[in-house]
Amino acid sequence: MSCFRLENVSYRYDKALVLNGVDLRLEPGEILGLFGHNGAGKTTSIKLILGLMTPTQGRVSVLDGEAGNSHISQHIGYLPENVMFYPQLTGREILNHFARLKGAPLSQVPQLLEQVGLGDAMNARVKTYSKGMRQRLGLAQALLGKPKLLMLDEPTVGLDPVATADLYRLLRRLRNEGTGIVLCSHVLPGVEPYIDRAAILTDGAVKAVGDLASLRRQANMPVTLSIEPANGTSALEKAIAGASAGSGLIIKKDDGRLQVDVRPSEKMALIQSLLNSGEVQDLGIYQPTLEDVYVHFIGAGGLAHRGGGQ
Ligand SMILES: Nc1ncnc2c1ncn2[C@@H]1O[C@H](COP(=O)(O)OP(=O)(O)OP(=O)(O)O)[C@@H](O)[C@H]1O
């Protein structure tokens, strides 16, 4: 059973095509990062999975059923991007209300509030909560009923670094228990170790999807070697020039070391040759990060996308 499958899904708001032929799936026990510029179509994709809208074209199946079916929806947890609660109620009263709506046991409520770090604040009114506390209450709401599919839109907004790390640990535990999790975020630094796959959406289309190793292969971005010379930089530069046979490697000097950008397919041959040359004292290898890969796929036009206009 898949948590969801989008097959060739397109969606139009009036005349604007905002999703175009999207294929995406999530399996149980997997965390998928859904990344994209403002207006890329992340929230629209989530709304289709929640069954709040139907696709203009293509098929959306959720937990092997129809998106929006009430039997399916009770197994989905959703944290929207801008979470709002009635300010006069306490955290506990609010969660009790959502538990009744969702048919989740009320006995779960105090335990969930403890889990998200609101144990001491559960009887305080929400109007006294900080932004981060409201975000945690939103997360507790999404976790009601132990969902099989959990979708979180910008879950780390308003959370301090410790609370963010706590959240990622909690998500990892849920993932290990079999929950399928979608994490939509603009905050890429720090998320890399906690996701299994990433999908990069631009202008309503999936540009790339896979685990980090596969995204790096798809991007074919250079790997940076940081090399400390054994006998001075000019001797090392000569060795690099000889080893790369004029393939135009970009070399920068940095604090007595040379930084060399090399294509992944040429990396091992270059390293081998440099080690044989005897000109290498020390060597560090820096692969593109998730953020680098994201910027690569979003492209130089990334800034132009940020207004979200189509
Ligand atoms: N109700 C609507 N009516 C018309 N167009 C809409 C509506 N909601 C969203 N859009 C448009 O659909 C496109 C995709 O929006 P969506 O909210 O899915 O993007 P997103 O990736 O979630 O963006 P963000 O990161 O800014 O939240 C945008 O161009 C947006 O302007």
C-alpha cells in the first residue's frame, strides 16, 4: 500500500496551469521532502492529496483509496502552513475538539501535548502561547489518531533550533514506526539527514526526485577537492594540470590549499593521479549539499520565481 500516488497530475486555477503532469509517490516508513520556490505548487499538491480539490487531469490515490474519502482522511494528519487556533481556549481544549472531530481517543491528548513539549502549557489559553508553541500545538493536532500519512507544510517555522531538532527526531521515530511523511519546507539547511527522498518542484513540474545520492547524480554537479600541497602550491598546480590533461578544472587558492572543482565521473581518476604524484599532503572531498542541488535545479531564475506569479 502506498501512502499516496500522483500519476500525471495537472491542476488549473481558472486559466493558470499550476501543476503540470506531476508523478510522485510516497511509501509507508518514508520521509519525502517536497521543495520548491514560492508558487511552485507544493500546497496545491497537498490539497489534492487531502482531497480538498480534484485534479484537472491525472489520478490521485491515497492509502490505496480515493483522496477525500472520509475513511481515508481519518488516517491523514496535516499541519497547514499558517496554523490558527481559537485564542480563548486552552491547548488541551483545542486538541480535545480536534480529537472529537477526527474520532481520535481523547486519552491521546495529554500524551501528545507532552510529546510536543507543551505538557506544562496545556491548560494555558492559546492567546498566551508564543509562535513556536502554536506551531507545536498544530503538530500535536496533526498527530492525532496516529496517522498513516502525515503532511507538514513548513513545520519548523517559528521553532527554535532545539525544538526543530526535537521535531526531526520525532518525525524519524514516526517514520520508523511506518508513517509516511511529507515535509514541505523552504528551510533546507539541517533537513538533509532527516529525509529519505526529496522532490524538487518548479513551476508546477517535478524537476528531480530521489535520495541525495541520486539527486547528485542527476545534477552532475562538480565535487570540490580541497587539497593541501606537500611541496608548495605551484608544484601541486602542475600535477593537477598534468592529471586533468587540460580539461579546464576550476582551481581556487584558499589559505594555502587548492580547491578544485571536478566532475563526479573524473573525480577518482584525478585523486588517484594526484596521490601518485606525491604532491598531496592532505585531501578533503566536498559533495554538493541538498541546498546546492536545490539551487541547481531551481536554476538561476530562482529569484524570479520568488514572487509566486505564474
Ligand atoms: N486559490 C487560488 N486561485 C488562483 N491561483 C492560486 C490559488 N492558490 C494558489 N494559486 C496559484 O497556484 C500556484 C501554486 O501555488 P501553491 O500555493 O501551490 O505554491 P507553493 O509551492 O505552496 O508556494 P509557497 O511556497 O509560496 O507556499 C501559484 O502561482 C499561486 O499563485
